[in-house]
Amino acid sequence: MAAMGFSPFDYASLSVRAQRPAVNSKRPAAARASSSLNTAPTSAPLPSLKKKVLVPIGMGTEEMEAVILVDVLRRAGAEVFMASVETELMVEASSGTNLVADVCIDECADEVFDLVALPGGMPGSVRLRDCEVLRRITVRQAEEKRLYGAICAAPAVALMHWGLHKRKQLPTFRAVKSNILVSGELTTSRGPGTSFEFALSFVEQLFGHDVAVGLGGRLLLPTHCCQERKKEFNNVDWSLEHTPNVLIPIANGSEEMEVVMLVDILRRAKVNVTVASVEKSKRIIGSQNIKLMADLSITDSSKPIYDLIILPGGTAGVERFQKSRILKKLLQEQMKAGRIYGGICSSPIILHNQGLLKDKLATAHPAAIAKLTGNVTENSGVVIDGKVITGKGLCTVIDFSLAIISKLFGNGRARSVAEGIVFKYSGS
């Protein structure tokens, strides 16, 4: 099949492959024990009926790319294994987020996968390249003509090193304008800002066009969710004379892709970001069963003063936030002190319940917006009103994060960060 590209969110231009039959190999033992997606094993494990996907990670992996891949494919119904190529399951990603893998890569050596997808990042791509087990898995995948792919630095650093670029067209910033290239069983993409397109291209190849389009709508892709990407009211200055300090609370059930995008993008702009768990443990399990390790407990984060507090969404996570007295106290203090705060997805409900959205225009996830009374809008992905910022969540979080950067540092830095992640910035 000739290589081809397609424009952002244009799934119709991808040719849909026939779905491959389900694999009849059993899961690695560690994954069976750690995943809540599966029932308890019986004495004679039944074959998996799901599409099986391997997403390897290593020290310095780009966290947005890895987490969006795992998250989107799990939402589509795939059985996804996030596998560490390091000696430990916990891996520090490129922007400092600590991801906890499901299994070690050695446990996947004899498995048969419908898809092997490599995230990029440096030195993460090098760590993947130098893993012999992963090399054998990926080369076998290509030889047996099953789906495989890579994004960002991984196509050049890993696939080319393994000789998997022959007769394939790989994307480069200079030679290829398209965000996605599909060439036979190989799919490649450009960077963190194209991760949703990359993941959804695999959804189409594994499950079909209709599933990809439907999931794109639920993820709130810009072409589905709203008419405007950002709207601002009551414009006030957010600039500071020091490096901004941002608190991002997390809980079991938080939307992990939202957490990771916020942290990754803000840290690229040189913002000090602290991720604090409202649980007893710093380790949390997100809405799609991705495990993250917070920097500290919310108890330890209650002493410093933060310039911004941003709440990620996730229905179960928001319910956990509602039970945190410390978090609610921090939010009240933030409002009374005239400092910045906000929320995305379903978390504006907390702000509303605490009286923090009084006389403010806000937005939220379509499933949560009906619970907000007062001034709300469904026409914008991101809404800024004075020192309050709210967003619909999921795919709109990149715009949300860049809006924060623009308010703190100006459009120049926001545009620079957007270019670095290969994302089209819409700021004025």
C-alpha cells in the first residue's frame, strides 16, 4: 500500500483495513493481576477476544504520546499493555511525570499483538531502541504483517535503527507536511500534538471508520465539540514577577490524559507544576486504569501558596475531590486572595458547588454542564473570565494549557510551545 497522509481529524481519508481475527494467546501474568479491566482468572484462562496492543515506555518517554495512545485505545475497547523497558515498572517520563507500567517488557516477549505502538520522546526513544526484547517483538510484528507504528522521535531513532524503514515513508519535519502517514502495516506521526490523530488512526485500522469517528466525538475533538476554541471575558492581567507555581490535584478516577497534558505542556513553558494526590497514597489509578505517581500528598501541598490551582476532570476523580477538605479549603483561599483557579471536564462542578463560579461565565464537559447554574456556554472549548478558567476537557486540554501560558507569558511563548509539540496554535 502506498504511503498516504491526511489532514487533522480527517478520518475519511484513511483506508480501512479488514479487521484481523482476535488473538488466542493469554495475557502476561503480571498484567492479569494488575488490571481491573479483566475478571479474575480461572483455572483454565480463556483466550482474549479483544484486540491486543503493546505500548512500551522507558525513561524519558513523551508522556502525552504514551498516555493518549493507551487511553484512546482502551476507550475503543482494546486490551492495552503499557510495558516498561526499564528494570522497574515506574518510569519518569520526559516532562517529569511518573508513569507506572502494567508489566515489564520481558513478560510480553512471547505474546502476539494486533498492534505495537511506540511513543517518542528523548531519551525515551533511545531506551526503546536499545531494548532487545522490544526490537524482536517489533521486527516480528512487521515480518508477520501485523500493525505497528511510532510517533515523534521513535520512527527515526528506533524503527530506522531496526531496519524497519525500508520501502516505507517516514515523516520528518522537513519533508512531510502531513501529521499521519500510513504505509502498509506501518503508521507514523509527528509529535505530542498529533497524538490524538495517531491513536484514532489505529482505532480505525483495528475497529473501523465508524468507531473512530464516534470516539473522536466523545473525545471532544475540535470539529465535534464547539464553535470556538477559546473565549475570554473581563480581561485581567495574569503576568507575574516570578516563575508561576501551579497545583494540579489528582485522585483515583481522574482523567489521566488531562493530567498528563496539563503537566507536560505547562512544564514546557517553564512553569513550576506540583501534582498532589488527594488519596492516602501518592499512586493513583486514572479513569482508564493508567497509573500515575503524584509528586506529593495534598496534605504536604497545603502550606505553599500557588499562583494557580487547576482541577482535572473524571467523574470518579471529581467525587473524590469533593471529599477532600484540604482541597476545598485551598480553593476557597485561592478565591479570597484573588489568585487564579480553574477546572476542566467535570471538575467545574466543584467550583460551582463551592461558590467559586458566582458571576462568572464558565464551560464544562457536555455531560456536566447541565449541573452548572448561572452563566454557562457550550460554544467554546476554553472560557476565561477574569482569573477563572474552565474547559470542556479531553482533546480541548491542549488549548486550555496554551491559554494559561498565553495569559502568564504572552502569545509568543504559547506559540513556541505549540510549535514544539506540533500543534496549531489559535491564539491572537
